[in-house]
Amino acid sequence: MYDTMPEQEMKETVVETFHEENEKKSVFIEPTSTPFVVLFLWSLLLSVLSVANPFLTNLSTNLQSQNLYAGWAMAQGQVIYGNIYGTSGLLYYLANWAGSLFMGNISFAAMQCLALFVAGIYLFKIVYQLTAVKNTSIKILSLFYCLTLALGWGGLYSSIFAFPFVFGSLYFLMRYVTGEASDRGFIGFGALGALIFMIDPVTSLVFYLVTFLALLVYNIWAKKKAHGLYQLFAILVGFSLVFYPLGYYTVLNGSFGLAISQILYPWDSLHFSGQHLLYNGLLYGGLIIGLGIVVTWVKSFSLPANSLERFLQLFSFFASLILVLFVFFLPDQGAYQLLPVLPFFLILLSMWLGKSKLKRGGRHSRVQKSTSILGTYVAKNAFLPLLAVAYLIGFPFVNQYVLSTGETSERISAANYIKSKSKNTDKIYAWDTTAALYQASGRLSAVPILTPSLYQGTDENQMSLVNSLKETTPTYILVNNQVSLLQDIKKQLKENYQQTDLKLNHFKLYKLK
């Protein structure tokens, strides 16, 4: 019987047996081969389906349209954090700018493809360590890409570009806990932390807060208290080696203070009361239940675990819980806010589904289970993941072609009108739900905050927007009828602007007198 067993199946059986025999130990298992073709095809698919694709650009969210504008404007000499408001890290915007210089949005999408590919490599290694089955690891990889596609529909979010560094850092922690990495490796770990911070600051701060607490507890438990101080210094050295050379860019262009202020905006904008809590509760509550995050939190702790798995369980649980609670109180809504939760959710999911499969015993049951792990994930969550994914992918199309029908064509008409009636040096403003007007008209924004429907969670930003519009007096202001006007803006439009003769149903276009 075993003589006729396929070679790959025999290898997986041997590794699974090894995994079971060492269940109570922290034994590190290196995967035999990485499915590079699968990783590349998934990464390519997600990048082709990004809003960098001109056929899908109209489906972009407000944040995606602002990210696209940032790269385009920086290529024309605008300064991030100075002329453009942004809460992502400097390295993310520099990559965006570099992409705009070479082949535009296509290059930026190619960078995302590379980021997803590298993230998949590290995720495969992590999941294989937890499940000891290659087919199961590939299924978890497919789930990762599917959920990234759904939560981050259209792509190009900074969280996606941070994935390879998050997974790389988690993989290092796994190697350290199993004794495969030394304390010297924390210099590189600190460098990875700086890269995460320079791409997605929110994810970085949460990740390293949990890392500090996890290593503190682990070193006390393992009686390595002296190692903790050395690790802290090593992390700081590695962080500094990357952060200061890159951060000096903001010092040179005079935007360092603005950069710190804008990066901290998500924390400053947290509101623990208000109407946004109801919407957030419905959206994020529905998603964490629908995608099985809540069930996975519970189920991942239901099986015995060795020291490595217990470390990852606690680490991933607290990191994902903090991130979920964080987005519940943010005034800026969007399913993409849950993207940083994915790495930690998938680790917990791997423990739940992967370990429960191993517990069933028997070579044939293992192989059969590995081929149906996605079905198990869906069935164990009452098929709610299918509904959640259908909603996440379908809503942008419904919003664009049903709920907002006519807005896109009128926005293009306004952009063409502005382009033909203004000079290249004139600046405009879009009082709108998207920043698409700027690139469509070929005109820069007059103020750093590109639209009034994002980054308005603090009184400081609301005042800054009003004052900036008063001081800069854009040549044209396009007003979306569905976006409420502030009293100060109404007064400014009445005193300094006149409505153009362009006939629009969803907008009003104003020209400076």
C-alpha cells in the first residue's frame, strides 16, 4: 500500500507524523517547497483587479482615489504631508511617487503584486509550520488572497504593502521561540518594524506594542530576563538604521512636523460616542461575524498547543482584538480598515482548522480534509463568509452603477469643462466623495485635505480645511449635492464665487469671481 503511495503524499504523511509526535514541543519544520506559481497567479490577479486598472478606476473609494492622486501630484512636484494630506507612511508614498514616474499606476500595481507575492511566501512558511501539510497551507494562502481581494477591493492600500513585512516579522518570532533565531536577529526585526511603520503606521504601532508585551511575558516564562534588554536595544538599533535615513526626507522638505501630526491622525480622531458608532457596529460587527473572525477567536483556543502555538495564539488574538476595537471607534469608515487584522486572523484560523484536521488521525482522512479546508471554513461559519465576500465585492458595483448613477459622467463633464476653461497652473477643489476630479481635469488641489468626506474626524482638520479654502481661493470648486456644505463654505461661495453655466444634476460647479 505504501509502495504505491504518491511521493508528495508520503512526504506529507511523514511530516504530519513528526508534527504529532512533537506536539508538546516547539519543533521548527521547514517546508520542502514553496508554491511560487500559485503565489504569483494570485498576486497578479489581485493587482490586475486593482483600481490602477483604468477599467476599474471608477470603483475606487475616497481613500483609493486620494492615494492615486498623491502619486500623480508628487510626480508634479507636490510634497506629501505638506501639499497632500496623508496618514500612511512615507515609504508607501515614495513607492507611489516612483510608480507615477515610471508607467504611472501600472508600476504601482506591479509593486503591489510583488508585495503580495512576498507576503504569500512568508505566510506559506508560517502556516506550514502550524499544519505540516502543504495542501492545507496552499488552501489557507488562497483564503488570504480571497479575503484581501474582498476587504481591500481595488487594492493599493498601505496595509497591503505592509503585509510582507508583517508576515516576515511573525516568521522571525516563530523562529526565535523555537530556538532557530538568536538575539542578534532582533536588529533585522527592528529594521522590519521601521519598514512597517514607514508604510502603515497604525499596524506597526499595534504590532510592536503586542510584540513588546509578548516578549516580556515569554522571556520571564523562559527565564531569559536579561535577554529582553538586549533584544530591546537590538530592535532600537535596527529601527534607527532604517527610520532615520528615510525620515530625513521629511526634514529636508520641512514636513516633519506635519508628517507626525498626520500619521497620528487615526489615534487623534478616535471617538467613543457619536452616530458613527452605529454604522461601525453594523458594518464591522457584521464583517467580523460574517468572515468568521469571532468564531476563530474562540475555536483557536479549543485544541492543545505547544509553547510556539500558544505564543502565536495569544499574540495573534490580542493583536487582532486591538485592531478590531480600534476601527470600531474611527469616524472614517470602510471595509478596508479591517485589512490589518488579516495576518493575525489567518494564523488563528490555521491553528483551528489545521490542528483539528491533524487530530482526526489517519492518512486518508488527512488528505481528504486538506482538500476541503475552505469548505470547512465556510460551513463552520454557517456559510456567512460567502455572503460577506459577495457583499464586499458587489457593493462597489452597486454603489457605482445603481446608487450613484450619473455622478461619474457628470464629474467627467465638470473635469473637461475645468480643463478647457482654466490654466495649467490654476488650482481647484472637489467638495465631493472622491478625489477623482483632480486627475480627470489635470489640475492640482488647492488645499492638502483633498475632500471634505475624509480626515474630518478632528476639530483641527475641520478648521484647517475651512481656513485653507479661504486663504487659497481655488479657481473652481465642484460641489456634490449629497455632501453637506459648512456655513463658512456657503458664505465663501456666495461672496467670492459664481455658478457656471454647466448644467449638472448631481453637482454645482462654481468659478472664482
